[in-house]
Amino acid sequence: MKNVKASQTPSWLIAAIALCLLIILVTGTLWAFSENPMAMAMAFSAKSPTATATTVTTPTPSPTPTTKPSPIPTWTPTFTPTPTQRPVATPPKARASSDLTITPSPTPPGLFFYGRWIDVDLTQQSLKARQGEELVRTTLVSTGKEKTPTPTGLFRIHTKLRYDDMRGSDYFLPNVPYVMYFHKGYALHGTYWHMNFGQTASHGCINLPTEEAEWLYNWVTVGTPVYIHE
């Protein structure tokens, strides 16, 4: 029996057929894209995507200036002290020789001995603070000189001043301490310009050591009797 070999297709024919098919495919594709450009663009975009880098600029916040509020001035009231006008002691005026003799008052009536009163002895140049008949405190003083004597009699404290200025024709004494007026411009008061207690030295007032005057100033009241005698 005679062997019959299967017929084989030549390879060049296969290559020719493949080339024809490729040409047909390319031609059809080009024709389709020419009819629809948008599809062509999408096809190329899908095949070769191109990443476009987008630069995003982040704005840098500018610092907002902080305006500090201006301080509100604090109003502080200013108080201007009003000077207190103090009565000025009137020193004893020059008197005629006939006026220098003052008749002393009699011993105070017993009514005054029940309370506080002041006993001034011109002969002894002493002052005694008494509570009724009881002696509370005593001190040496300086009363008026011969030409400017201290008046004698029974008087009462009528004005008390912590400080006062005293002036006369030949003197001026500022800020005399612990002043207790008992008759016109005559007063018991502290003394800072001399230490001659126990002898006459004043223009008619009763000079006390300042510490004694302070004690007496705090002890007496307006209306306290003052008995001055030889």
C-alpha cells in the first residue's frame, strides 16, 4: 500500500495571510479613529497615561500683629488738706503800773473740789493737779515775770490746742505744744525754748516742761477750773 503524506501548507503562505490580516486590522482601526477623534484620544490616554505633577502651593499664614490695648490710666483722687486756722494766742499787753496789782480771788468754793482742778502757786512756782482734795500730780513751772505777771484768780480752761503759734511785740514762738487757754491769751503750755522751771520767765503764761504739759493736756477738759494764787 502506498503511503500518502499529509499535505503541508507552505510557511510563506501563512506569513502572507498574517500580513494581510494585520494590514486590514490597522486600516480598520485608523478608519474608526478618524470617524471618532474623542475615542482615539481616550484610547491613547488609556494606553499611555501621563502623570501630570501638580504643584500645590500651601500658603504660609502671615502672622497677624497683635495690638496690645493701651493701658487705661487709673484715676487717683488727690486730696489737698485744708489748713485749719488756729487761734493765735494774744500775749498780755503792756499795762500801767496801777494795773499790775490783781486782787486774788478767794479759795474756790467746795463744789470744785469734787472734780479735777488745777492749783497754781506763784510763790512756789509750782502746779498741782488735784482730784477733789487729793493730789494727783505736781510739777515746777515758770510764770510771768514782774513786768508781765500771770493773772491770779479762778478761771476755767476754755480752749485746747495740740499746737499753736504765739507772738508778741518782742517774740515769736511757732508750734508751741499742748496749749490750754484759761483766760484770754493766757495759757498753760509746753516749753521747748528754756528749762528755767521753778522761777519766773514768761510773758504771763504758765510754762510747763513739755512732758508734763502733755500729761496735763490729756488729763483736763474744757471747763476744768484753774486756780492761780500767790
